[in-house]
Amino acid sequence: MALDGAIAAACGLEGIRVDPTTVEEASELAVAAFAPDIVRHMIETLCGGEPATVARVARRVEAMTGQLDAFQIRPEIEGLLERLKARGLTLGAREPRWERLERAGIADLFTRDHGIPPADCVFVGDRIDADVAPAKAAGMATIQFRSGRWRRQRPRSAAETPDAVVTDVAELEAAIAALMA
């Protein structure tokens, strides 16, 4: 990941030697801790928590990554979205995601203001802390799509436990169908 490389490089400029395994371990710790700012948590871990060093590394990482957007659409997801839309389902997206959907060329499949009660919604997200737990608390059915940095994140309680867990688009389609049945 470009972000992990930037963190390693910024640490290196401070004389802190890290390798990909060390960065991955820092990522795992941040994810397991449900850190609201994953990058900051990783930097604090790698820098031993020393405030001045953490601040310098964080500034360097920001300068290196700028407006880096790691949002990616899996090749099979557009077909799934089109099939769901063809079945008459309303696909919703949270407002902060809208620009990313436009850049990916799939925003026309989604509705911004759908007005559907949470009990009639199925929420799909990769993070337990920022996606699944809040959606469950709102009364939605939830699916955790395990991928990327959050692939190993696990719920801390039953209230955070998704209704389904998937790792690929075929599993996602089957989980959505099961939850709608």
C-alpha cells in the first residue's frame, strides 16, 4: 500500500528503521484497537509514542500522501450493483462516499436520499468500527466485506457482530439474497 510505504519512509527519515512486517504489525494493532485514526495510531506505535517524533512523522506522511484516495472498486462489483438495481432494489451511499462513486463511474446506480427505514436496509462495509457497528445500532442488517487493512478486524461484542461475513463478490451476492429472503 502506498500509505504504508509513506509511513515507513517518514519513519526512516527520523532514523526509525521499519520493514513491511513491522508496518503490518502496527496496522494490525491499530485495527484491533478500533483506532479512529488508523494512520496516527500506526505512527505512534512505530515511533514509540514520542510526541515530537510522532508529529514530525505524521506531517511527513501527510506531505507524501496528500489527497491519496485508496478507494477501489473490485472488477465484479459493478455487475453485482447492476443486478441488484435491476431487481428493483434502491442502492444508497453515505454522502462522504459520493465523490468516490462518481470517480469510479458508478454513482448513477445509487440514490442519495432514499428515505428507506433502517430495518429495510442491508449495509455492506469493510470495517466493524466505522461501518458495521453504527449500521447495526441504527437497525440495519449488516454484512462485513473482509478486505484490505480491516480484513482481520473482529467484533468486540454481539452488538458489533455482522449478520454475514464475506470475502468476495460472489459471497456478497449470496449474503444479500439470504438477508432479503
